[in-house]
Amino acid sequence: MRILLTLCVLAVLSGCATTQNGHSTSGASTALPNTHETRAALYDQHAQWQGTPYLLGGLSQNGIDCSGFVLTTFRQQFGIDLPRTTQVQASLGKPVRQNDLQAGDLVFFRTGKRTQHVGIYVENRTFLHASTSQGVTLSQLDNPYWQSSFWRARRID
């Protein structure tokens, strides 16, 4: 029983570090709409998905993981197809410094030795993501947990 519990916890914690191949970028260089429209679209997505539980490999409102939520948000709100995994998403676009973040930028975290997490920057140091503990939610980059695990940010162009 203890081994099963440990395996379940490890699966949840490594959820966004999956390296499975999935959707790929469409190759189109579709930029996001202006900052105001992007922010409005992200708040709309939050309203539609808030509280959806985290589910490793999930892609629906029954359960979704972090990279799946980013993929779904970009597809639904902006018509942009992104890769399925956090690892591949982290190589897209161009690097952005934390102080230069704009609505729609992807923010990446290293939450464990081999675990990665991704969210979408909204505004005022807030990002939208699928949290393992709260499901789809808004969080603050200034939260000590997120600040200490911040890894990189990328702008999709």
C-alpha cells in the first residue's frame, strides 16, 4: 500500500515533465493579439476552467495537466497549436526576462529534480495554470514557492 501511494504521488508531481510526443506547432507564425485582448482571453479561459482538477495526461474539464492546459488555452483562445509537453513548450519562441513579461508569455518552473511546470502569464505578476493541488487557478509569481522554482519564460512569436 505504501509503495502504491508513493508511486501515485510521484506520478502527480512529475505530471508536467512527461516527454510523450503530442501535438506540434502548426508552423504558423501567428502572434498573440494585443496585450489587452490577450489578457481578456486569458481571464475568459480562467472563468471557463477555474477549479478543473489536475489530472496527469488529461485534456478535458474532467481533468487536465499543466502542459495540456497551456495547449488547450492557446488553441481555444488564440487558434495556435502548441506541442503537448512542457519540455518541448519550453523551447518555443524567444526568451523573456521575468521583469519583461507580457500577457500570453509562457512561464516555466522546475518544481523538482526532473519535474517541470508551465503556466501562462496574465498581468501584475499573476499567471494562469493547472496546479496539482488546486486545479486550474491563478497564482502569484511572487509567492515564495513559485519564485524559488522559476526557471524561464518564453514568448510565442
